[in-house]
Amino acid sequence: MKRDLTRIRNIGISAHIDSGKTTLTERILFYTKRIHAIHEVKGKDGVGATMDSMELEKERGITIASAATYCEWSGHEVNIIDTPGHVDFTIEVERSLRVLDGAVLVLCSVGGVQSQSITVDQQMKRYHVPCIAFINKCDRSGANPSRVIEQLRTKLGHNAVALQMPIGLESDFQGIIDLIAMKALYFDGPHGEDIRSEDIPEQLLAEARQKREELIDQASAFSDELTDTILEEKEITTEMIIAALRKGTLERHMTPVIIGSAYKNKGVQLLLNAVAELLPSPEEVKNTALNLDENEAPVTLSSHPEDPIVALAFKLEDGAYGQLTYIRVYQGTIAKGSTIINIRSGKKIKVGRLVRMHADQMEDIEMIQAGYIGALFGIECASGDTFVSPGLNIAMTSMYVPDPVISLAIEPKDNKAQINMSKALQRFTKEDPTFRCHVDAETNETIIEGMGELHLDVYVERMRREYDAEVMTGNPRVAYRETITQRADFNYIHKKQTGGSGQYGRIAGYIEPTAEGDFIFDNQITGGAIPTQYIPACEKGFRQSLAKGPKLEFPITGIKVAINDGAYHAVDSSDMAFQAAARGAFREAYLRAKPVVHEPIMKVVIESPTEFQGAVMGLLNQRRGMIVGAQDEGHMCVVEAQVPLAEMFGFSTVLRSATQGKAQFTMEFALYRQVPQSIAEKIAEDMAAKKKNAA
Amino acid sequence: MLKKDLILRNPLRQMGYENDDILPEGGFGAVLARAGVGKTALLVQLALNTMLRGKKVLHVSLLDPVNKVDLWYRELFRRLAVQYQIGQIRTLWEDMLPLRFIMTFKVEGFSVPRLQERLNDIMEQGLFSPDMIIIDGLIFDDTSKPVLDALKKMVEKQGLRAWFTVNIHRQVKADADGLPKPLLPADELFDVALLLVTEGNEMHIRDLKTGDIPSPRPVLILDPATMLIKENVAVAS
């Protein structure tokens, strides 16, 4: 394997759905000779594009999960992470963005910058991913790359710099003028593989010169050498321009723009050149991990192959030979036979087979070194796990996993679906730590839990498509919680004498609210009022009571139980008796401690054109939302609010219709907050009705 | 009870102002200091105090994003609660949150008509109707007079009280009235001007416009460790 890190590019192809991203990836693989035939996304040949490895993706012509694939171009090794274009799959997108060093933002020359491009761009900004833009579909009717470049500037705030201009547009799209080399390039051969370089057509020369001027002018802001050369009126070399463009791009101060039509096989090779010349190598990107010994303080990784290993598992796939784990190595080298530790589980793993992936096919390799992406076979792990050399205690992602805030009952349609469903659930819970499932002991229903309505919808859909598991779903349920608001004392005697040995236990103490944790048990017993061996039974009894609150049967959190007195009987006291006493004591005190219901509150961030700001705020207000603030960013504004999850069902549709589809939102769990009295009453009514129905 | 404790302990009262609002309706107040001395911290404390009294504050920042402004409030409120040993701050904080609205603008994108438009947006829908407005990051120079005039009109019309942060440069010398230069173009518009100056290890809050307050003027001290106003009051010579 080559060891020159400067020649590696880990890139993502990120875009709005239908901007031709999968077709573009397919062409890249063809030109880099990784595949030998081209299949279309919605291919008539029934094969589908190579990158869409999931059935669902093949059918819909979209890409959901990121597949990593490897190719080579002009001496550079390029790993392509095909990132999903849908806003809803943010975990997947964000995990990909963590792994890649640069990105190609694909835009449609007809549709331009659309709302989902804005989301993708925001994510890239968050992870400081340098990018180049590829304006695709220049052969389509209505194509207007100049307009898209303008949108890149105005809508996304990029300093977009055109490196090329088209020769003809729409059905007359013939070729591309390279403004750096000042050449007209045409793509010949059945698949555009032969590039013919000619002089720029006379009628376009003046425009090309002017655009080159603009390009050099913008590039000069990043290079003193280039500025001096311009001032001294010396000859400007291609290398000088590229060096300046590269500097601007890596700093994210500039977005070079490439044009073409992947479908018509035009311009893709030039995009690959730009990837090699303008996007960063792993060495040029600062990667940080979290030091678990120091309260997750960030540590910078060295990207040196000789240092201890730090690698991130960013995607899992079920292959014919077991679980395939995609990893990116940030530091050190993982070789066959090396020992690594999974930080989450603490398990030691001996590395067996290492492969490099090309969508569905694979190639065996000896090692994966810092900066590279590869895959491991037969390793038990979950997505997002960090692998390190023994002795290190750092993680690439936070170990904090939020509790789910929404649940949904699912029921398989038949026996076959039952088996497939359990397979699917097993896989999904491994892939995504925020997705959980359990069987409700009372109703015997399978309950899936996650971080939002869409989150669960995606998994239900994947169950149907990938695992052929037809399931029926119930209504989503918000994960309410109960807690108490004041201290209440208890003094409870559990006594039973029904023949044989009886049961006896007395517990006294108090319960009170606490912000320090979900449950705190404080044993203040002195003098052996309750013998030490029964204390764990008391704690267990209280813990059992927390699972279902006496008020509305929601789990209870934020409670401290202190016991300070009690009594026992030499013969009749037992663990069982004290557990029962604890449960009785809890029931006795709970309702006097003024219990309230808490609901999950989501942090909702809406990006909208400024003219809809008032409407957006109105929508949030109608949903019991509390607006934290509004950020004015020129033509766009960002409204941040805290809204109860229960009010957010179907919000995307409402938001779309209120803003002509121009606004979009993200939502994440923020905190639990007390439900207003009127809503609490309604919840109580619903729960009572549900109970009645169940009976 | 908790709120009352905090309100009573409002150290700004000790500067001798008649009421907790400090400013009259339609009035302008300014906090002047060099960069990084604690203008925002002081204004956020003024805002917190206003919120504790159940009044609404619109915080307009031309410098920081919403998150950062929010963090200022959270952090200073937490420190305030620690300083005065107030328990159950979470409930109190959540009661206060709806009394605050943050708006941020880019400096170059800020204009009075734009602010008015945003304000109308929220007021007309009954979402938020401020009693006090804080404008943090407005540039004060020879060209700012028209902006301040327009703001004054807006504030007077809506019966608000407005506070500004004014950044003063190291080399700026105060004029005869004690007012640093950046404020001068709009001096007559301001009812109160508080100057934050470092004296040794302490930061003193001086009132530049005494108004009706009897002398000697009390001086408040801002604790550089917590950015909170200290309770013990020194008397200026």
C-alpha cells in the first residue's frame, strides 16, 4: 500500500436528492476504472447504480446509507463516502461528515440551491469540511450555472469562484472552458473518456478572459505571491493559481465551482482533478478526539502511522460473511493481527481480515493506516464505536447517548415478518445507539423508541424494504415522565399473617425531589432499626416503584429516597417483606409529594427566508413553543425555539405549507419540563381511556 | 420568595436610583468600557434583574449568535444564584425564560427599520412585547447620530427603556463632562451612562451622569472572577 498521505483524499459527495449525485459517483467509478460499465440510477437494465447497495435505495433511486468506496485518480487515492441527501437521516450524514476531509457539493444547474442543499451546507460548515461545488445537469433544459453560482453566494454565503465556463448549454452543451489553463475541453468517446483539448472558440474568448480575470482576482486574496505577480505584471502560472485556490478552499473561505453533466459524461474528470488539487489530504485536517480520563476534554490526533491506533467505526453492513465494519483510522496503523480495544465495551479484539470496499465488492488489504478508510470483518461492534491501541482511553464521539423521547408500538403482520423484524431490530439497535426496542411486559407489544417521529419512520420503512418485514404501527407515544415537587414522609408497616411464616417489615423516612440524578437512595438508619442485610431489599423495592408512577404510570425520575427508621421481626422479616414494605411506603408518600408530569422539550431550529420569519414564529407559538431567539443572516433567518415534542408531530408538513417549502428545520432533544396543568389533565384522560380499552 | 430575595439584593439599587428600572420610560442608558471589560455582563445583569421583576427584555446583539447570548444569561444567572445561595434555580430560570427574547443581526445588516419590522412581527402576533431593550454591539461614531435618533423615536413611541453597550478605545480621553468621546455625538439622548474602568484588580462602575442623585456618588465594583456586581459599595471621592 502507498504511504504518501498527501495523496489521499477522503471525500463525501453531498447533495440535495435528485441533483444527480449517484450518477456522478457512478461516473467517477467508471473513469477511475473501478467499474467497467455504467448503470443508471433508475436503470432499465435492472442493475442500478453501483453505489446504491441497499434495496430501498435501488428502488427509489436515492441513497440512504453511506457506502464507502475506493478509487484512484492521477496518483491520488480517493475514498468516496456517499452521503445521504435527505435531511431526515442526519445521524448518518453527520457520521459521514466526521469521517471525510473534504466534500463535493453537487447542485443541479436547473434547480439550483434548494432548501436541502442548505441543510447539507450547514452540516459541512459545522464540521469545517472544505468543499468544492459541482454544478451538474448542464445539459438539461433551463440549465443556468451562472444563476446557481449567484445562489451559492447569496443563499449559502459561499465565496463561489467559477473555475470553468460552459460551451453551450441545455441540449447544446458541448464542452467546458478551463479558465485556469484557458483551453476548451471536449469529451469524446462513447462514455466521454477521451478529453480533447482545443483553443477557446473565438466568440467565447472575450468572456473567458474576463472570467479568468475575476478568478485570478479572487484567488489573489489568498496568495501574496500571486498578488505580487499580478502587480509586477509577470506571467501567472497555473501552479500559482491552484496553490492560491487550494489555500482559500482549505480555509473554507472559498468554494471553487466546477460544471458539467455526469449523465452526458462531461466534466467528471475535471471534477476529479479538482478533488486531487484542491481538497485536503488527511494530514491537512485537524482531527480531535475526546479524552475519557479528563472528562471528555478534546485531544488532537497526530495522523502519524507509527502512533497508537485511534479509529472510528462509522458504518456497519451485513455481508455474506458476517458483519462488515467500515472504519476510518485517524492515528496509527491497523494491520492484520493487531490488537485493538473497543472503547465502549472495553473488549479486546484481534484484527482478522481487512478489506477495502468498492460498494458491494471488496478487496483484501494488509493494513489500514492513519488517514485511510477501510473495513474490518467479523468484529462485534456498533456504529460510532472507537477502536484504540491498548492503554489509550480516548473516544472519537461522545459516550453520552440521550434517552429516547418517542416510542411506537409495532406488530409483525405474519410469522415470517416476525422473524425478519427481530433480525432487523437487532441490526438497527447496533447501528444507532439512539434507537432502542423492548417488549412491553403488559401488552406484549414490541415497542421501538427513538429521537423523533421521522427517526422511527425511517426504521419502519427500512424493515419493510431491507428485511421484508411487514409491520403495523401504532400511534407514536411521547415519553412522559413523572417527578415529585416536595418532600413527603412515610412510615409504612408491611404485615401479613396468613398461616405459616408471615411477612413483616416497617420502613420510615422521606422522599424529596433532587436534581442530581434520576434516583438517589440514602440510608440514614442507625442502630440497626433495619438490619443491614435488608437494606438492599429496601432499595430494590423503591427502584421497582420507579418504573411506573402511581399517578399516570410514567417512569419516575429526579427523586431521592431517604430511610431513617424501621422495624423488623426475627422470624417474619425477609427480603421479600422489606421489598413489599418499600413499595408500600413509596405509594404512601408519593401522592403527598405533589407529583407532576414532565414532557420532553425539543430544541427546534428553523432556517427560513426572512419574509417568513413572522409566520414561522407564529407556528412555533401555536405549538406551545418558547422562542429563544431569532438570528438575522441577511436574506435568511434562523429561529431557535424550545417546543414540546408532543406538539411537533406533522410539523414538517405545516412548515412547508406556511413557507412555500423554503424553510427547513432540525430538532433535537433538549430537556424535560413540567407539563402545564391543562395538558396534564388531558394526558390523564388519555391514559385512563387507554387503560379502559386495554381492559 | 426566591425572586423577591434576588430583587431586593439588586446591587444597582445601591447606586441611588429611585426605581429599579433606572431609566425613565423612553429613556436611553449606556454602558461604556474598553473591549473585554464586561459591558455585556453588566447589561445581562440589568436584564436579569428586569426579568426577575416580571418585565420583558428584548436583547438585540450585533456581535454574538443566539446561543452565545443565551449562554451569558444562563451563566450569570447561575452565578447569581450561587452567590446568593438560591436553591431550585431551574424552576426559577424556566419561569424567567419566556420573559426574554434574543435577536441577533450582523452589524452591517442592522438598521432601525429592520429592527422595527422584526419587533412588529413578534408584537403583532402577541408573541412578545418588551419593556426593555438591550442593544449590544452598535457602533458609536460620528455617523451613528441618525441611527440613535431613529431608535429614540421608536423607544419613546413604544414606551420602552433602551440600554446600549459603547466600546471605547484605549487612546480615547474623556472630555470635560467625563463622557468619553464615542458617546458625544448623541450625548443629549442618554439619561444614564455607566463607565466600567479597571482600577488595580477591580472593575469599577462609575456613573458619568449623576442626574438627581445626591453626591458623593456611590461606586459599584464588578467582580472580575464572576463578572457579577459586588454588594459592598465604595464611595467615590
